[in-house]
Amino acid sequence: MAAAGEKKPLERPKTGHSSSVKTYSEQPLLRKTWTPPHSHSKVYSVSSVTKNLQGCQSELDHLPSIEDNNACPTCTNTSSEHLKTSKPAPFTRACRCLPSQKGITSVAHLNQESLSETQENKPTSTNPALANGTGGRMPWYLTVIHEKEQCLLKLGEEITRLSEFETQCSRKDQEILVLQEKMAEVTSQVHLAHNDEVIKAQAELILQLGVEIQQLRKVEEEALEKSHLITELKEEIRRMKESGLQWETGTVVSTQQDGESVHCETEIEPPQNMCPETQSEHLVLRGTENTVFSVEAENFVSLTEQMRDVEMANKALKEELEETKRNYMISTGTVCSLRRALSAREGELAKARGLVEELKIELGDRLAQIQAMSRKFSCLREGKANEDVLATLETENYTLRQLTAQLKEEVSQKDQAVAKVMSEVQQLQKHLLTETAAQTELRREGQANQETMNSLYLQHSKTKVSLEQMQSRFERLRMKIIQAVYSAPGAKQPQAEISDSALLQAVQKIIDDRTTFHQRLLQKGEKIPPLTIADMQNIKTAFTSPKKT
């Protein structure tokens, strides 16, 4: 019900024929069709039925296509599969089976094809709807639309009747909500009445009252015991008084006439004719009697006061107990009344729920009747629209065949392009293999060069070490030669650094001096071993080789 009032993007605008049937014939039928994104909404009106081909084609623009019926799951299906199964979908008020973008484009394509074929005088596919339009008679789909509008009016009346039930259901729901709120309040009151804390407090109060009653009973028993003790003491006092009177009467010597006066005197003071022992006993007896009477009187006064206090407390406790009993009876009465009210409310709620269930069942029955009527109307429409559906299917098959041929050509072209791309890929792979082989060779050469460079570096380091060793040896030899040359007697010590040429000249001079001295000795005729030339050459080479290096 709520979905019927919502606006759909392709919903047909509401016209004035919802109230009566006459308004439909007086006003033109207005339908909203799909509009492309670049253009605003356009309203197409079918004010009159033209008798030419163009008029029929303009009327076809407002009809639903097969794609629309397939796209709309709630509308009646008029596809080829549906023609085999003939199972229409349920009717809903919100969807009016208006054409979608795909349906409009397909119908416009068919209209353009038919126009081009008629203009070029080529054979066209037989379309009964177009033939009826060109024959001058009213197209069959307009009659179907009129019948459908009448059926929709009946369905609108039925929906208004059901809307009343819906309002009643909403009202009942509100009543149920009110009853539920009341029931919640009652249950809260019952929970408050049956609250554990209250019950515990009452139980504790009753237990305290019971304890106090027991204490009062104990006090009453003690008071009774004390009263018994007081009575016993009174009897003993009375007995003692009687025995004292008897004893006094036995001891009186005076006459019976003076008995009263004598008796008074004996009570006031002891008789003079008594012996001292009897007088002392009489005084002790009188003292004990006075003390006993005073103690007995004090005890009796205190006991009477205690009895009065206990009786007052007992009365107060009895009054509190009566008040608690009265409150307990009142609370039990209120709980019983609340339970009765709750049971009554639950009965009313059960009745309301039963009524709601009955209304729901009736509403479901009405909806089932509406769906059956919509199926019946859709079957009637399908029986008349089979030929148009077959024609549209043929045109669609033709267009699909053309589309498949085009797609096959595109696929062949794409296959050729793929083959070219594959050949290029293979060439690139071969080139990549050659490049990888060249890179591996270069890597090997680089590794060999690196190894040779490492070996040369090692050789260079070895030669450098050997050169340093030679230099050190040369320096040592030079120092020894210097020491040998300038340590001779008569040699001048150098004041500055000695160069190699100066050192060589000094050594040459020493050699020359030696040779001259050797020759002089030979001339004198002394036998001296000859000087070898190899030693001189070794000395010269030793001095000249460092300069060459």
C-alpha cells in the first residue's frame, strides 16, 4: 500500500479518470517516456489517431517494448519465453509498464528502418499494427489501453476500499500500542508492589514485631512472677502480724477492759513488767517488721511502675502490629486488583490481536484477488499482442544476425592483429635472447678483465715492495761507502749533503790513489799481489746502477 503512493522515475502521470469513466474520453492520454540525459523531460500526448504511417509510428513510441517487460520484474512478461510458459507476474499499482531507454531505442530503430524501406520501395516485414494503422481503422492497442484503463479504475476502487481497511488496521495498531503502554504501566506497578526490597522490609518488620512480642511475653511472665512473689510476701507479712498479735495478747497481764489501752501501750513502747530478754526480743521484732514493711513498699511501688510501663509498651506494640496487618491486607488487595486489571487488559489485547490477524487475512485475500485479476488482464493482452511480438522478434533476430556478422568480422580483424602482435612478440623475444647472450659475454669479459687487473695489481704491489727493498739496500750501501770514504785519516768531513757525483768522485780518487800507490810499490820492487780489474768494475757498476734505476 505504501509503495503505491511513491513516485517512480518512469511513472505515468495521474489523470482525471480516477474518479469516473467519462473523464478518460474527454481528456487525452498523457504518458511520460524516457528522456536522454542531454534533454529535459518531454511529455508526448496522443490527442488524435492519424491515418498515415507517421501517425502510427508516433503512437508506437508510447507503447512498452519487450525489453521493458523483461526489465520490469513486477509487470507482465511478454517475452518469447513467457509465450511458451504463459505465467504472468503479479500486478502492482506503482509500475505502469512504461518503456525504458532500450525499448524506446529499439522501437525508434524499427520505425526508422520501416520509413527507409517504404521510401526506397523495398520489401518490408509484415507488421499487423502498421497495417491496421494504414488501413484507416483504430489500432488494436488503443482499445487494449481503454480496457486496461477501465480495469485500472476498478482496481482503484478496490484499492480505496482496502485503504479503509488499512486505516482501520492503523487505528487498531494505535489502540494496541495504547493498551501495551497501559499494560507496561500495570506491570511496573505490579513489579513495584512485588518488589523484593518492600517484601524484605515487611518481613523484617514482622520479625521485629514477633521478637518484641516475645520480649513482652517474657516481661509479662516476669511481672506475673513478681506479682506472685508480692502476694506471697503479703501473706507472710499478714501471718507475721497475726503471730505478733497472738504473742502480744498472750503476754498482756491487764484486764480485758484496759486491753485496748494496754495494747496501744505495748505497740508504742514495751511493757515495764517484762523481763529484759523479752523486751529486747520485742524491740528486735519491731525493727525487723518496720524494715520489711519499708522494703516491701518500695518494691511494690517499683513493680507497679514497671507494670504500667510494660503495659503501655505492649499497647503501643499491639497498635503497630494492627497497623502493619492493616497495611499488609491493603497491599494484598491492591495487588489482586492490579492482577485482575492486567488479566482484563491482556484479554483486550488478545482480542485486538485476533482482529488484526483477521484483517490481515482479509487483506491478503483481497490482494490475491487483485493479482488474479491482473493476471487475467495480462493474459487477454498477450493473446492480442502475439503477432506484434513475433514481428518484433523477427526484426530483432535480423538485427542480431547483422550484429553477429559484424562481430565476426571484428573478431577476424582482431585475430589478424593478434597474429601480427604475436609475430612481433616472437621477434622481440629472439632479439631479447641475442641481447641476453651478448650481455652474458660482456659479463664474462668484464670478469676476465677484472681478474687480469687484480693480477696486475698484485704484481705491481710485489714490484713496489721489491723496489722499496732495493732502495733500502742501496741506502745502506751508500751509508757504508760514505762511512768508509770519510772515515779514512786525513779525509775532510762533509759540511753539507753529499751528492752521488761527489761520492763517486771521492771513490774514484781513492781507487786512483790506490793504483798509483800500487804502481810505486811495484816500481820499488816489492812483491805485492796484483790488483784485479773485476773488483773495480763491480765497484763502478754498484755506483752507476742506482742512477740508472
